[in-house]
Amino acid sequence: MIDFCNIDNAKSYATEANLMKALATLGLDQMRPVIVRNREGRFTAIFGLHLSGMASSGNVMAAANHGFKTIN
């Protein structure tokens, strides 16, 4: 099996509420992330470059700089 988007090493939080609070603090909550759970049951966010608007704004590294995964 090939891991094309391994989320196990992404920034994660014990609860969805904690994740959402962190996203709001970082200013990433309005970028429409996909909320998922990793193999340990922790919550993380995946950002689509085009879905989130990061591609059009030119800020494609916003989420990645904070340890979250981005996909095209």
C-alpha cells in the first residue's frame, strides 16, 4: 500500500473542538478544511489548495506552515 497522503505525522489534536479552536486562532478556520482522524484517533485538518482559496490568494503555504497537510 502506498501512502500518498499520510496524515499520521500532521499536526493533530485530541478533540475536534480543540482542533477547531486552533484553526480559528491560526486564521485557518475559514479555508474550508476537511476534518479527519488519524490512526491514533486524533483530529487533524487537510486543506485543498483550490477548495480553500489558498491557490487564488497566493498563500499556498498557510496551512502547511502550521503542520497541516495540503492537497491539490
